[in-house]
Amino acid sequence: QVQLVESGGGLVQAGGSLRLSCAASGRTFRTYAMGWFRQAPGKEREFVAAISWSGGSTDYVDSVKDRFTISRDNAKNTVYLQMNSLKPEDTAAYYCGAKSGTFNRNPRLYSYWGQGTQVTVSS
């Protein structure tokens, strides 16, 4: 069992930065691939970024490449999403998910989810 708690969201102007954190409970955190997803009102949850259990492999949706960076610290049971050059279209609730095995872009394959943290980017 893994429990996830996101933090770090907020209101920021376009071009600004935020760093999201996802703290996990449980000693098995380091065995899970982790993903960040976002969901805007009326839209489906969409993939943003993912990282392998070791941190050695990452994946990003094209719209955030070169702006967002996913990382993890297994000693602290935490995964991060550094978001730079934010745009109004990045506005959404951001969720972290944990998945056994390799990471994937399909949110339905993730077993555990946090409660989400809201990111609002003003123009």
C-alpha cells in the first residue's frame, strides 16, 4: 500500500515557476514508477511526466518538454515536478500516481493516487 500527498501548487503568473512535491508513505516507494498527471475542469486526466523507480528514465508529454522536469529522491520517498515557463494552458489539478513495474502514460494503469494540488497560471 502506498499513500501519496501532493503539495506545492498555487497561483502564478505566466512565465513563472512552481515545484510540486509528492510525498509517499511506505517502504516500497522505491519499487514504484511514478507519474504526474493533470486534469482541467471538464477534461480527462492527462499524462504530464513519468519517472522510473531508479530515476534513470523519464518521459514527458511534448507540451511540457524543456519546461518541466520530473525527479525523485528515494531516500525521502518523494517525487518532484519542477515547472518553469508556465503557461495559462498548464492550469489544472495536478496528481501524482504510483505504478508497479515500468512507467506508462495511461492513468488507468496506476494503482495509487494522491488528492491533487491545484495549479493556476494567470495571463
